[in-house]
Amino acid sequence: MTNNQNSTYHTPPYLTIGDTVAITCPAKKLTRDILDAVTLLESWGLNVVLGETVKASWHQFAGTDELRASDMQQFLDDPNIKAIFAARGGYGTIRIIDRIDFSVFKKHPKWIIGFSDITVLHSHIQAVYKTESIHGQMPLTIPDGSSVSLETLRKALFNEALDYNYTSAVKNRSGEANAVLIGGNLTLLVMMAGSVSEQDYSEKILFLEDVGEYLYSLDRMMWNLKRSGKLTYLKGLIVGSFSEMKDNDIPFGQTAEQIIMEHVKEFDFPVCFNFPAGHINDNRALIFGRKVNILVEEQSVSLTYPESQY
């Protein structure tokens, strides 16, 4: 276990060829096989172990809460497992987070990978254990994932350079910031409020994404972040994909980007939109808990991990 320079977050050991990784389902059950994901991970030189939850079913979940928690527990405690992939999101991780004993993980951290509902795990291990994790493609989404997004996931796991440059289709708020990156799915971050899994947002760069929400609900959640002071001391805001957004019969009157900008207009930190991450095929990997540098101009954006050691 190592610490990044000038950072209080722990970096789990990177993967090397021959390592064994696990796939488990902490939330919703799988609706199709994940053979493509297994094949991809094996092509990276990894051995893959599947948890019982991969084939389990209990209502909408991948087995009972007890099974999903024990599956995760087994892989957290097994020293031969070097990384844990959540097979999919959906809903359910919050039902098991308090059943999991992270004492072995605290001493011997390993990479946890996923997005969407897996934001619960990201937020929890960063809030309580100050340990990095990877927001990226999951086994269920791998068949539809862009080749670029899958390559960024491999790079994140094997400690290769992970830098991004892109052009936003929406006008950004210019600026530069260097701070620890946190975040994930907005709905789940709001759900963490008031719990042990809630992070300190001060002096951080926040990444947000969501899917299938009503525009008024997005506005309501942004009010939650603002009124609770979470936006006040941010160093920067990265807005990923807000896909499949819904509206009421009486239109809300603003886009997702306009809603978000409305809530942060009084602050002066840089804000970039259309970052290629979230519920999209081009869901590129981000390492949460690590310092990033963002340079945001009106249309162009660059994100680098300046303290990473390649």
C-alpha cells in the first residue's frame, strides 16, 4: 500500500499479468452472461473468478442481501484477489454496505471498479478508508463499451498514463484546478448524505453523472448539494453524461447543463461539461481519491493525473 505524494489517499497495488481478479454483483441481478468481459480481462493476462452472485437471483437483486454481502466479503478478504469488479449497477449496494467488514481491506486495499450504483462503494471507501477506486466500465457494459473506454480501464489498473483532452459541446466555465477527484452518480451521492459514507467535498474536484432522472429531480438534488454547503468550497466541477433525462408534461424549461450551471453560477471554480464518462458507451475510467489537474477553457478541456508514477 502506497501514498501518493502530497495526498492522504491510499493507492491499492496495481495489477500485473498473472493476477487474479473477481467479479461480483453487489446490486441488481444480471440479465445476460458476461463472457465478453471475462474474455477481455483474460486477454489482459488476468485470471478471473466469478462470485456466486453472478448467477444468483432474489427478486430484482443478484441474490439476497446476505449472499451479496458475503460474496463481496469473500473477495475483499482473499489475498489472492487483486481487484474486484462490480458486474453491474442498478440498485442494491446501499442495502449491503453496512454488512461488510472492511478491516482486511483497510490493511490490504485492492482496486474496486464500477460506476452508477457502485458510487456507494466509491464514496464509502474514500470517506472512511481514504482509498482510491476506479469509476469505469463494468462487465455488463463491456460489450457495448467503446474501445477507448476499455483501454482507459486497462491503463488505470496497470498504472499507465491516464490523461484526457476533449472538446465540450456546451460552453464551459474556464479555469484551472488541482485537487483530489471524488464523485460518481449524483443520485447515490445525495443518498449518502448524513451517513458514515458521506465524503468531505471541501477542496475537491467533483465529478457528477446520472441517468434516467427527471429534470426537476436533478434540480432538487443540486439544491441539496448547494444548501448543505457541498458546492461552496469545491475546487472544480466535472459534469459527465446526464443521459436519458426525462421531463414532465409541463416542461421544466432548462437542460441538465443549464440546471447545474444555475446552481454553481455564484462560485468561481472551473466547470466543464460533456466529460466522456457515465451511462454512455464511451465511459472512460477515472481514478477517484487521486489528485487531478483540470484545465478548462470555453470549449476545450484537459485532465491529467500529475502525481501518478508510471
